Amino acid sequence: MKIAVRMDDITPDMDWERFLAFKEILDAHHVRPLLGVVPDNRDENLHRAKAAGDFWEYIKELQEDGWCIALHGYRHVYATKKGGLFPLNHFSEFAGLSFEEQLDMLEKASEVLQRNGIKTDIFMAPGHSYDKNTLKALKKLGYTKITDGFGKKPYVWRDMIFYPISFMLGRSLKKKGGTTTMVIHANGIDEEAMAGYRRLFEEHEGSFISYGAYLLEAPVKRGFAGRCMEILLANVKRVLVKLRG
Ligand SMILES: [Zn+2]
């Protein structure tokens, strides 16, 4: 499969050293990722360094250079224990809240991006969790794309285009057709893991594509069977991750 890359948890106070180290790998292979920007981060776990004063200018420059930007929630604080429609985790910033509450949060989140000159219609849910009210609120605010779900191709479901993420990267790399997404949390990549990514990109040169190219792929319709399989896989993955501790 072809592999697009998304980087989660992009904040002014992220671990810049690790972000830039990963960016160096991407740049070396001419791969432009999707960045999940948290508009108003209040999650202490994501606070890793001194906040960069020129954060928004920098994000804007990356966008002008062809990097894609997604709205990664609002404050990245998990308020509920719901898994929603894609139950990879049983916690969420949005799933389980009322439509009005979610619309209000997402409106404020969008305003932060707009105020800082960033335009996007892509949503990246913190914890991968969203429910039907999240989708309804997003639609109302002009969002059309979600980075989540499982599958071999972008697909349309509930009037949104979903760009699937990889169930298991090793297996995705071996499969023949299709495209998926590798999810990166640069804050948590230590030196050894960074070296692993360097090797991965070298060994699979040609497999990695820019997120912008993924967005150009024509979506297919998601049927009932595909939807059932996705929920099953999400539950399996959640349990596997838990077992691995
Ligand atoms: Zn996140």
C-alpha cells in the first residue's frame, strides 16, 4: 500500500526537537504530511517545551509549502468515556456531548485557526473518537473530511469523506493496492524509535506519499459490510493496544 503520514498533537509547546527531527526525515524523502493542530491546547501531557511565539506563522508557512493542516479538536481534554462511532479508545473530547455543546466547541476551535490565517476542512478527532453529533456539527461548519477509519481507500459515509488510518503498519506496507495513513506522535518518539523511522523510510522509499496526493484519490462508497468490519477492527485494535500495555 501507499502510506500517507499524519502528525498528531501539534501545539506551540510541543517537543520541537523531536518534531524537527521527524520533519528532517520527511523532507529527505519529499513527503509532506497532514498536521493535526490543537487550536487551544489545555492538555498538560502535550506540554513538552517552551511555547514558540511564531507558531502560527510557522504553520502557515508549512501550509504554503504544501503541508496539509487538520483541526485536531479544540482543547484536547478528554471529557467523556465514550468511544463513539470509531471506538479505538473509550475516551473523547466530543463523543457523548450534546450537539449544541459540540457545535460551540468546534466553532471556537475553527475561529482560532481562522484568526491565525489557517484554512482547513479536515478534522482529526483527539483519541480518534467522535459521534454522529460531531459529524453533524462539523458539516455545519463546512468540514468535509475526516482522518480516521479503516479501509484501503478514502470512503464516503454520512456525507463525509474519510481517509483511513493503518490498522497495522507492517501489514499495510506488505499489502499490494490501496492507500492508508501512518499516525505519528512526535512528542513520544525517542532516539531509538527515530532511528527506526529513518530506516523505515529508506527501506520503503517510494511507498510514502504526501497527504495532498491522498486527498486527490477518488473516494468509494462505504457499505454496511465495510462499516461492520471497521467497528470490529477498531474494537480488536483497542483490546490489542490494552494487552500490550
Ligand atoms: Zn491528539
